[in-house]
Amino acid sequence: MKPRTAAKVSAPEQRLGQLNAYLERNFPEFFAEVRFQAGEDDYFLYARFGQYLARVIEHNRAGERTIRRGFSLLNQMARAATRHPRIRELLLRGPLEYLVDAPKARRLASQRLSATAQGYLESLCE
């Protein structure tokens, strides 16, 4: 008999782990603060990230590089969301919801987001 190994991580959780790693690598202070406040709650993490991204765009408090990395994360989430409903829910009820409410951020998102992410954003606007 083969020895049992640890249970394999499901595909959505593995993909979400990759997204979390990207977020931690590119926004380390933000990631650490939110994890300290909410623990392992991914919904809270991505909702706060959407709020953070919309706020820095609206108030011109971030450089081009930060904004580009933020939209890159949202595009990666949109690609993953096409296959995983949980990630789609995190994307729609988290970051995109805050971008819809911020006019300057929504305008910039229409230029920077992938076609898939723009489709999700437009579905929230309806």
C-alpha cells in the first residue's frame, strides 16, 4: 500500500494562493496590515484591496507602477474567475465593486482592464 499524503489543494484554492502571493509580493505593507486585521479572510482582503486601489486613484496618491500592478492583479483574477466561481465572486463583490463607485478609477479601469475584467465591471454597472 502507498502511504497517504496530505490532501491535495483544490484548483481554485491553488489559484487563489497564487493571487495572494502576487498581492503579497507587490503590496507587502497592505497585505500584512489586512492579514493582521482579518486573518485568512480572502473576501475581506480583496474587498479592501479594491477600496485601496480606488482610493489611491481618486486622490492621486500612487505612482503609475502601483496602479499598473493593481490592474495586473485584477486582470489575473478575471482570468482565474472564468474557471472558478469562488474567485469570480471575490472579484465582483470585492475590488470591482469599489471601482464602479469611483468615477476616476472606473474611467482608468476601462482603459487598463482586460476584456474579461471589463465585462465583469460592466455587469456591475447595469
